[in-house]
Amino acid sequence: MSSLIEMLAGQLDEGTIRQISGQLGADEGTTQQAISAALPMLLGAMERNAASPDGAQALDNALARGHDGSILNDIPAALSQQSTLLDGAAILGHVLGGRQRNVETGISKATGLNQNSTAQLLMMLAPLVLGALGKQKQQQGLGSGDLAEVLGQERQSSESSLGGLAQILDMDGDGDVTDEIISIGSKLLRNFFSQR
């Protein structure tokens, strides 16, 4: 089974990175680094939410309501639509909750992308992550219980290469993830997209 992150990284080609960079007003290298940091963070946050039966069912319902993977068919067009950003904002509010600002700060400090652009990038990526998960759900006939397992495997895979990801997402309430993200920053840059 291919990794969700691998699926997404494969979809984010040079042209798409260029488009995202233009929308953010950032250079392509910084944008790519921020994407590399944000994707595993988002998947890890979704895994935390899907850890309970209610959370897994809520995620399954969200996928059934319109995250079937079709967004991946034309990512540049999707990212140019305001509705995609609004959808992303709603997803982030659900999966990150009160930690959203701290996650934005951490990714910003780790990658050099300013915080406003980081917030916008996360809004762009969240629907893509749900789209990839929805595509996998359809292809493999996954139920709500299976989603938690798939995301758990994804988190373990990310942790094997990123080290402190679990601590970033399983913190006990102080909410400051900046140091943890910076500590894994150098690893992030060598991973996703490194095979291009």
C-alpha cells in the first residue's frame, strides 16, 4: 500500500509547487520545505482525531460528504478556488483545534515561510490530505475503523524518518510545538520530495 504522503508528494509536481509559491508570495524552495513539514503534521493530527470511535466516524462521514479524491485530479484548479481554502480552514479547525496557531508558528520558524503564508498553505493542503485519504478509502473499501489504522501506519512511517512527530501532536497541553518542529527541520528537508 502506497503511503498517503507519497501519493500527495507525487501529485505536487514542480508546476504545482510554483503555483502554490506564487499564491503565497514565497520562493519555491521555502514552499517545498513547508509542504514537507505540513503533510505529516496534518496526517498525524487526523490520526489523533480518528483514535476514538466517534472521531473515526466523524472522519468517515467527512470523506463520504465530498472528499472522494477527485480534488487530486486537477490540484492547480482546486487550489485557485476560494472554496478550497474555506474547506481547508474548516478541516484545520476540526483536526488542530486550539493548537492550530502553534503549529503554524512552528512550521514557519522551521522553514522560514512567514506565518500568514504558512496558515494559507495549511488551508490549501488540508483538503488534499482528506482527498488522498478519501481516494484510498474508495480504492480499498475502508470503513471508519480502518481509517484509524491507516493513519496510524502513516504516523509510524513518518516518525521513523522524522523522529519527534509524535511529541508534536501528543503534547500535554502547553501547546508550544516550535522547538519540536525546528528539531526535526533538517530531517524534513531530506525526506519527502528528495527522490525527485
